[in-house]
Amino acid sequence: MELGKRHIGREIKAAANLLDRRMQAVLHGAAGGATPMQGRIIEFLYDHREEGDFFQRDLEEFFSIRRSTASGILGLMERDGLLRRESVDYDARLKKLVLTEAGMKHHQRFSGYIAETEAQMSRGLTEEELDTFFCIMERIRKNLE
């Protein structure tokens, strides 16, 4: 392996590992052992709760995860009382995802940690640098799809 050669994937993975470790430590203390992905799903559902019904397939697409991964995570979250799946009138096959009271409380405890972590990650970056970062990440994701 060439030490001097730069690899986009390696940098993304290293940053993701650091973020996951930080979020795991925060979640474990704040929410009794929830995983970083569960925290992200709770944040997503909370932030979009006024926009209509969301389903497992929406999470699969938004987080770029496989159906089996989403199903396993949601099953654990349902078991732990963080969300429930409810039938919808217009399609018996669909189950919308609804945060429970425990899920809402989790979000309230966790949202401050999210803001703190976002602030730490963006410390010293200009608005222009952040715009460039998000533009590049969007292009990388599209390249991988």
C-alpha cells in the first residue's frame, strides 16, 4: 500500500468510523444503548414528522441501506419501544413508521448531542467550504449509485 496515495473511500470510512464511535458513546450514555443508526433514523422521523407518512423503503433510499438491514434495525427499534409500524388506509401492504413517546424522548435527549457534534465537525470551515463539501458528497453518492 502506498502511504502517500490519497483514497477518497479510506477518508470517508475513517471519518465515518470516528463519527460512529462518538455517537455510540453519546447514545449509550443518553439512550441506554441505542446505535448510531437508530439515532439517525429517529432524527429523520422526528424532523419529517409533519410531512406525511414515511415507510421502510423511504429509509432504505435516504440512508442507502439494504432492505434486510432496514428491516433488522426497525425490528429492534420496535422491540425496544422507539417506534411502531401502523397500517395505512390506502394500501394494506404498507406500514408507516411512527415514533413512540419513548422515541420522541430519545430525540429530545439526543438532539443537543447532534448539534454539538455538527458544530465540532464544521469548526473552522467557511460556508463556501461547507457548500463545496456537500456538493462533492452528493456527486460521490451519485457516482456510486
